[in-house]
Amino acid sequence: MEISTMKKDRTIVIDIMLTRRLVVALVGVLAVVTLFAYLTLTGESVVASGGESPLAQSSGTRQFYLSESGAAGSSASATCADGYHMASLWEIADPSNLKYNTTLGNTLADSGQGPPTDGYFTSGWVRTGYVAVTSTSSTVGRANCGAWTIHNLAYWGTTAMLPSTWTSGSQDIGVWRLDVSTCNTFNPVWCIED
């Protein structure tokens, strides 16, 4: 006796309505996944401004530098190269988490791949995070040349440098030695990657 089984062909119909919004979302997700895969495989990074600066973020670690040229307090915030801005002390407080850009930055004989220390022209303007001081206050951490708009001998701005004497002093904050300078003085500027 032979048993035969009959197969029935079944057709299943799935009706998917692709709206314009769904297509745009799917294309967007696909583009993000493709870009992420490409960047992961090539090790490249993308800068938020839409372009990649050859001097910025090549290692994935945020970069900083001390400008080679000096600026008066009133023009300190306009000194940094494209892709960088005048650093707040709090952005550079721990330089071990940053990479020093020796291409853009000031270096000394023993700098290696790091920043210069307590030497000629190594104390730079640094943002304080404080209100715009339009008085003649010379308090370190508050003095800021009126939020870097005043060019006047009677006003002060805060400067920072990495010390070459590695002992704690009254003006040290972590590894930084802080001071003030009159706003008409030309000092380098500490810059950090956007």
C-alpha cells in the first residue's frame, strides 16, 4: 500500500506600505550604519563642522596647544587655529587626557611630544569660566580682561603655565601654575580642539 501525501501550495501575501517618511528613515539608518562601518574599518574620524582638519583629532584624543604667537587680552579669543578655541582652564586641567599638537604649538628643546614648561613665552592666556570682569581686579581665576574684550594696562587676565619646578606652590592648581598679566601684554594663548 502506498501512502501519498498531497502538498497544497500556499501563497502568503504580505502587504507593506512604504510611506515617504518610512523610506527616508530607512535610508537614514542605512547611511549611519554604513558611515559607522567605514569609519570603524578605516580608523578615520569626522569633525562636527563637516570637514576634517589634518591637524585636528588624528589620534582620536582631543588635542591642545599653546600658540606660538602672542596676543593682547582683547584679541586672545581670536588667536587659535581653525578647529580650535581658547581653552578654559577646566578643559585642559588634566593634560594627561589630551594630546599636545606640536605642529601648531609652541615647543622647547626638551618638549618631545608634550607642551613646553616654565620658560620664555610659555605662560598663556586661559579662560576662567568667571563673569566678565570689567574692574581692575587682579585675582587669579577671576581676572579675564572683561571676558577677553579689554586692551588696557589697568586690567588683568589669568595666565597658566606648566611648571618646570615640580614642587607644589601657592599658585598651583593640579599641575598648572597660575598668574595674572595686564590685558595689554602679548601672551600666547592656550587652545583646545573644538
